[in-house]
Amino acid sequence: MLGFDPLYIANEGKLVAFVAEKDAEKILHVMRKNKYGSEAAIIGKVTAAGNPQVRLKTAIGGTRLVDMLPGEMLPRIC
């Protein structure tokens, strides 16, 4: 609405964990047992191929490059 990208705004209470592929399903199962992890999901994977980039699948099926924040992060307002 205001033109802010939610990927670059402070968002408390979230977890992104990088785990070994062989352990991912087990960890996901354990996380989903807790009420705060009930919607936990595997959202990506790390590959050794190509340029090191973070890509995001969009809601309409495309991909978007998630780049470093170009400037200062917005301050948190508590």
C-alpha cells in the first residue's frame, strides 16, 4: 500500500533455518507439533550450481531476485 517491500521490513517472530537436507522432514515434523510452528514449511534449497543468488517464486509463477537491501533498513516502531 505504501510501496514498502515486506521482505525488507522488520518482522519479528519468524525463523528461517538452514538444515541438512536429510534432516529437513524430521525437523519440520517436530516444528509442526508446536502451535507456533503449525504452518512451518520447507521454502527452498541451497544448491552449488551457478551464481550465488536468492530467488523467490512469485504468486503468479515467476521468479524474483532477492537482492541485498540498497540503503538503510526502516527503523522498527515499537
